[in-house]
Amino acid sequence: MLLGINNTGMAVGSYVDASGNTHGLVYNSSSNTWQTVDDPNAVNIPAFAVAGTTVNGINDLGQLVGFYSDGTNVNGFVASPAPEPASLILMGLGLCGAGLVRKWKRPN
């Protein structure tokens, strides 16, 4: 079930897997792909009729809001997207290159 969408075409919601566990999800409409988003503290033990993780909002920066059950309480969360490993490598190489250029331009 999709519960929220942003202006870039990213949608969020939740799904129930074959084992009956509820997971949050982020769906990318431009690539027709989705990924699971689970709070690390979430459990599939209901608290106030909520189990697992549900993502119900996303802004244009990709920041998520939602809620999860810890088995006793229902807790809210805010999550920011982490860069993919390839992006981190490119960023690291760019920073190394910037450092070399800076060192090269420095007078002795």
C-alpha cells in the first residue's frame, strides 16, 4: 500500500511479506524499482494494532517519516537517505583530487 509521494516521483508505504511481517518501502516510479525500509528497532509484535515498519511520508530531498512497533509502543521516525556505495567512492575520489590540486597550487 502506498501512502505518500513527493514531487520527484518517489512513493512510500508498506507491504506484508509471505511470513506476515510488515515492512516499509520506497518506490521509484521513474525506474520502476522499490526497496525495503525497516527501522532497526521494529519487531513484528503488534503494539496498538501496529506491527513492523510503515513509511508514510517523503519530501523532495528523499527524507522519510513513518512509524514502527517495538512490541510495546508505536514510535515515529525520521530517516535521511544514505548515499549508495558507488556515490561514496566517487565523492572520496573527488575529495582526494581536490586535495591534490590544492597541494599542487601551494607555493613552497
